[in-house]
Amino acid sequence: MPELPEVETVRRGLEPAMVGARLTAVDQRRPDLRFPFPERFAERLTGRRVEGLRRRAKYLIADLDGTELLVMHLGMSGSFRVEAAKGVGTGAFGVKPKNALHDHIAFELSTGSRIVYNDPRRFGFMQLIPRLEFAAHPLFKNIGIEPFAETFDGAALAKLFEARRAPLKSVLLDQSLIAGLGNIYVCEALHRAGLSPRRPATSLTRKGGHPSERATLLARVIREVLEEAVEAGGSSLRDHRQTNGALGYFQHSFRVYGRENEPCTRCGGTVRRITQSGRATFYCGGCQR
């Protein structure tokens, strides 16, 4: 499933095409994806102007000029492609578009461009929610701090981790605490910080809820890993594509993820694979403590 960098990459690719444009037509080709589309979905969107496009955790939110917001989730295999007014290029690296049989939604824009949502597994979804209900909506009311927020630092982590004796990796994946972090980037950040995924999260908090040096370091490397991944277009392990059809390439920079039994890039130890909360965890037992 796409994590924060992949979703942010898609947002940045869609923003120039969508923001400021009006949806002149919406071609809805099936009644549902993971969930049924909202009633009169195409009708309610047609004629609306896109005022902004933002990301919250792993969701894309289009701010419309009416009273509603368009919420979009990529699911397991969802992707958007932008078709320019004069036709579609092959995108970077000569990557061809996905099978058009899985094109489920097409947004026609007032600029003449077209945005198509493709989803072979149909695990993504789209919803329309009232703008005034956004903060209290079930999808968003329990989501934690954004890693790109100015307030995301060692002190914030110390407060979140205080009295939490669960393994550090499991706590970092808790979306009610930190928004958008997923398995890949938590493994990578913990390796850079030299922290074992098994250690209790509370071990990074000092008495009185103050951050330890490790908490400050972890907050910094989480942001660094995410920023580098966004610049690389995300990680394309299975289905992720950028809006021009190109693959992300951060997977070529993985230091531990997917590298079981290979040498650690920092200490020369062996990368191990364990299972935590049903998820594969990759780490180096030599330098992650």
C-alpha cells in the first residue's frame, strides 16, 4: 500500500493540472471501488472548481469551490495519470500507462487536460464530505501529527512515546499517533537512527516527558527519509506510479528494507528479518540498539 512519500508524490504531480481548473465532466465507469461511490458522485462534482489539493496522512483531499471536499485514497494499486490536452506521452523512462481496462474514473478539466484513476485491485476509494465536517469525520478525527509539521520533533515524539512500552516500530506505525508512516520508511528511519525496532518506545523519553537525544535524532531522520523518498518519486515495489507513468526509484536506496541476509551498509553486520504485528521488519542487529 502506498505510504506517505508515494501519496505526496502523486499530490505534487496532480496539483499543477488540477488546481485552478474546473471539472467539466466526470466519467464514472463502475458503481464502486472498495466502497460504493457517493450518490450522484459525477453530478455533484461536475462544474466544481478545484481550489487546492492537499494530503492528510495517506489521503488526497481536493478543496472544491462548493461546500464539499473530494477525498481520494489509492488503496493497494491505485494510481492517477495526467493526460495533457494534446495527448499522452509515455512519461519518464518510457514507462507505458497501465491497462486501460482498469481505468475507473476520468476527470475532464476546463484546461483540456484529463485525469484518469486506474486501480486493478479496486481497493482505493473516493468520498465527498462536507467541508465543515472534515476535522470530525471518522476518516480524519483520530489521525496523528504529520511528520512534515513544524511541531514534529524530539519533544513531540517524547510526548507520544511516554509510558508506551510497546515495541518502537509498532508505535511508529500507529496512525493515531503519527500520520502516514508505513512499514518501509519506519524500517529505514530506525536503521539510520541506530535504533532497534524491538526497544520499548518509552525508552526514548526521559523523566518528566523530556526527549532523549535518541528521540531528537529519530524525529530528524524520519523527516530526512521521507523527504528523500518524495524527491525520488517514492518507492515502486509493485504498483506505485507517478502521475506521468514513471516509476519511483527510492527502492534503490533501501539500506535494510527487503535486504534480509545482506550486509549492513553501515557496520557490515547482517540484515535480519523478523515479524512484528504481522508485518515484516528488517533491521541490523549489529548497529541498531
